[in-house]
Amino acid sequence: MEATLHLNEFFVEGGNQKVSHVILHLTEPSTAAERERGYFFAIAELNGAETRDIARLQTLIDSLENSFFELPLPAGGNALEAALARVNQENYAWRQDAPTLHCVVGAIREPLIAIATGGAPLALLCYKNRSGIYQRLNLAETSPAGSAAGNPPERPAIFSELIEGKLGPDDYLLLATPQVGLYFTADRLQKIITTRPARQSADHLQRVLRELQDSASFGGLILHLSASAAKGGPAAGNRVRSAASLENLFTTAERTKATLSASLLPKLRTLATKTFGAAAVFNLKAPAAADPHPAPTAAIRAPHLQTRLAGKATGPFTKKLTGERILAALVRMLQMLAQALWWGIRALFTALATLARGSVLLFFVITNLHRRRRPIVEAWSREWRGWREHLRGLPLFTKLAMLFAALAALILLGGLFTVRQARLNRLAAASQQEAANRLNLQLTAADSALIYQNDALAIQELTAAEATYASLNCRGRENKKTCEELWERLTALFARARKITAVAPIALTRWEGGAAFTRLFKIGNTLVALASSTPDIFTYNLTSRAAERRRTGLPRPPQSSALPKEQDYLALFTDDKKFWELLPADWSLKPLAINYPDPAGPASMLVYNRRLYSISAGSKQIYRHDRTTAGFTPGAPWLKLTPPALDSAIEMAIDGDVFLLTRAGEILKFSGGLAQPFTPLFNPGASAPRGLYTYTDLNYLYLLDAAPPRLIILAKDGRLKTQLTAPVFAAPAAFVVDEPNKTAYVVDGETLYKIDLPI
């Protein structure tokens, strides 16, 4: 008869690893030297453990496995005994502080089984007595080691017992964690594993334990050596089923009727060793010197079975790579690299040669050089006919196989493309949802900031939300609808944060002639507009509503201008570097005597308290000019420290403090000749500023911007009051404010508008 070894595992993972954590480990040797030592297995359970304890236990098992396969075999001993001694020594301190540990480790080596236990695992051996009735023995039942009188017993090592022997025919060995014994009595376990095949027993235990839905974990192995044989061969196995897979691991030495008792039972003897200190070591039966019978086949069903990588170095007791191994590995890597490089070069040269040959032939076909077109075309035709005849001559089955292969390739490619596209779509949908959620959070934060009147934070959140919106995919019906809703909410919050107010300007008049207006003044009831393209002035009488274009006698168009509060004259500087005084009473003109320090003239000027203030871009200075009979003094420097942006200043306003407007839309504030901290809070920034206006008796600071077209009203501490926009505005160029009457006048193109101010 042929004997078959059945090895089946069962494993159930609980819901709480801190209550109970089970490790099931089974390693198959991979080299001839390792097969001499046999299979290694470990079943361990930790109760009340932390993550670090579980990691320490896993490291311990890995170290034990490496020691078992790699430590030198001691004379007269076995590999497992030497490995256990090493592990006990290295982990003794951890064992004293570790949580409750139950562990059984072992080795299966032809023809022996050796197991070592720690704690109280289940090691249940079921065997037939001489009457053919199954009896059982718990191999893990031991007595604590004795001690001298009056002395407490020594604390045990991790593995305190070693049992070695042979598994006999029709014997069953159950190795399991102690939690299994809480739900199955020893009698029931004996009945389960002896009345059915080992595979069905393992399935039954696993199914019942899983249905408990307990927080504890369970694991175990069932080993059975069957003496019965089927005519067609050994019993079927799930994972491994061949004699070669176990490399003659087991033999059946006692096959006669005279040997019916358990082979692990007779002749127990205790050996005291230095390895385990006071713990007992049991050798239940010495192995036979030789086994004349052939080795049994095996059927292993263990999902946790893993093949050991030869020479792996994962534990603290593994061998170090020698210089020869390192050199051999480097040589092998260089050989593989050289071979890959050679094949790559060959493929490249083949492709280049084919491309070059085809290009040359195509050149001859196109040019018919040396009349080679016809032979080449005929050769191509013969080649095509040969391929076609070859295909026609193929058997029908081959053609169908080729067709099905092509269809399968197309289906495979289509499936791969579909899977890839579905993955990309899922990623895009997830990214879209993430961006939409982030945008909603930003909009909610901006709304909260507006409620608490924190305009700066609201603008910051809305600016970030605008960037998030730009990353959204708005293609498709659903995405488009979502984007529209988010955009409406974003624009509404932006309008609240920016305090944008839409107004309906009233068109007062239109000055024809294509003048490029730069300044607008209110002198009494008359609005006066100046242009950079003509020396004429344009007037509009608010009482009579008459619009006129007047000649002033100026030789050149005005470049800068200023009107005092008294409105008794209009100071002008023309681009021929001369100063003039225009009298509104009769619109007469006379020169102003100013020896200006900058030959380029002022970039902007303003009359305040009868003094003339001017900005010199070339000198990077603000000059203050006192009034004289004929004009103004050359001017004294007013700034004590020159700001970097003064050379780009285009407009000035004074209310006691001096405000400067730069081409970049920045507003600078000065007091007593020194710069003051000033941060206007409006959004978006002024990208095309056209004018700045305020005075001592005015409450607000007014800024005109052409992109986007709007009139910005600021408190003098920089806080935003409102921003006025109108659909008719295209690029407003000049303005003037009549704050007492809550009115502003704006020139846009050639049209003069009137706006009611909501202040």
C-alpha cells in the first residue's frame, strides 16, 4: 500500500487584534540543503497585544525560520533545537514583559516530526490503540519545572518543550491556538478529525469558527498519514499533490499489524539541556536508522504555505553574502545588461536597415532612376501574391484560428482600452468631485468672512476658489450644470466682497472730433475737459446743457493741469515745456513764470492751499511751489525719502496727506514728506488707472480704472466703500466728483456721463 500525508490548515481572522492575534506560518524549503532540514511551521497567538508586540512576534518567527534553515547543524542534535536555543536566548527579556503568548513551532523532516510549544497551545494527537479504537493525547500538557525547596520556580522561556517522533499510519495530529479549545471540547475535536477526511475536518472547523463572528482569531493545522491507497494514485490535494513536492518528506516505517499504537507515544524520556534551562525536552521516539519502504505521496492544502527564497537574509541570524556571491551577482547582472544592450542594438539596426532599404526602393519607384521602377514594383507584386497564395493554401482550421486570434487580440486591446478609459474616467470623476468639494468649502469660508465683515479674508478665499474653479472640467451635461451653479455662487460672493454696484449713467453730451480726453474739471456749473490730442478745451454747461469746443490759443496740447479750490484759474503745462494760466472768466490765456528744476516738466501737478505741488519723474521728487506775482517759485523738495515707484506716478491727490497713483494701479500715501503704510482693499486691482481724486472737505478717495471699467470709492484708511460699474462703460478716461451733490461725471470715449453716487 502507498501512504499519503494530508496537511490542511484552517484560519479565521477575528475583529479585534488586540484581543487575539494569530500568526500562521508554513515554509517549504527550496534547496537540497534546506530539504535535508525539512518543512518549517509556526502557529502563534497573542492576547492583549499592541502593534509593537505583534511586530516583535513576527520578527521572532522570521528569525526562528532563518536560524532553522541557516545555522550549522549541531553534532547529535537537530536544526530546530539549535534555532530554539538561539531564539530563547535573544528574546528572554521580551518574554517577561510580553502579553500572553501561546505558540507551537515545528519541523517536518523525513521521517520525523519535531514540535516545540510555549504557553498552552493545542497539540492533540489521535491514534488507534491495539483494539483499533481512537484515543487522544494532548502533547502540550506539561508540569511546571521543579525548583529547590523554598525557591520560586524559574520563569519559563518562550519555547520550553521539544517533542520529536514519527507520525504513524491513520494518525491525526491537530496543532491549533488555545482559542479553538474554548469552543470545541477534546471529545468533539477527536470525533471531527477522525470521522472524516482531513480536508473536510479543516473546512468544518473553519466554517464553524467563522460563523461565531467573534473578536478572537483562530488558526491551526491538521496532519494525517493515511495508510489506505486508491488504485488510481494518491488522494487529491488542493495546493500541492506530488511526492516530489515534499521531496520524500515522510516515510512509513511501521506498516505491520503489530504496530498499531501511536508512534509518538512510547518511551518518553526527559533530557535536561542548556538550551531550555529548567524546562523539559521530550524525545518521544528515536528515528529509525533506515526505512526500507518508499516515501508516501502528499496532499497539502495550506494557503499560508510559502516557498523559502534560497539565501534570503531577512532575520538577524542569516548568513552574510560572501565576496564570491557578490561578484557572481555583479557578473550576472553585467551579462544580462550586455545581452539586453546587444539585442536592443540588433533590433535598432534591423529597423534602420529595413527603413533605409524601403526608402531607397521608394526613391527608385518615384524617380524611376536607371529604369528600376518596374522591377521593384514587380518584386513587390510577387511578394504580395506569394503572401496571398500562402494564406490561401493554409488549412481552414488555421485560417479560423488566425481569425479568432485576431479577434481575440482586438477584443483584448478593446478591453484594455475600455478598462484604462474607465480608470481614467473614475480618476477624473474623483478629481472633479474633490475640486467641487474644495470649492464649496472655500465659498462657505468666504461667505462666513463676509458675514463677519472680514473683506480681506473673503477676497483671499474667493481668489483661491477662482483658481479651483479653473481646474474643473465643465464638459458634459452634468459637469456643465454643476459648473454653472458654482460659478453663479462664486460671482455672487465676489460681487458682495468687491462691493460692486451697477449704476445707470446718464449721457449728457457727446463731443465730436476724436479727442483723446485726459482730464475733467468742474468750474462752477461748467464741466471742462482737456485732451492730449488738441490744445482746444471742451465745455458743458450744466444749467443750459450747452456743449462747446473752445480755442484757447495754446500752442500745444496740455500735458499736465491743476485747478485750485477757488476755481479762479486753471494751471496748464504743455508738451513744449511751458506753463500757462487759463482764466475761466473769459477763457483768456497768459504764461506762468516757473523755473522748473526738471527739464522734462512735471508728470502731474495739483494746487492745494494756493501752492502748486508737482511730481518730477526725472528727479523722483515732489516739489512744492509758492505763489509769486508772475507765477510760482522753482520749488522746494517735499519728500524726505524717495519711494521706488515715484518715477511711475501719474496722478496726485491731496487732503493734508498726499496720495500718489502709479501706472501699476498702486496708491502711495505720504505725510510730512514720509511714506505712510497704506493698503487699499479692493479687488481686482487697478490695471489701467486713469485718475485719483480727493480733497480736505471730501470724505472719500476716488479712483477711476479702465480695465475693468469702474469708479472705485475708498475710505481714506483704505477700506472699500463700493465699486461702481455700468454696461455702457468701455474705457473711461477722466472724471470729476461733486461729493456734496452725490454726483460724479465721467468721460468715456467722446461721451460725457453723469452718475449718482450711493454714498
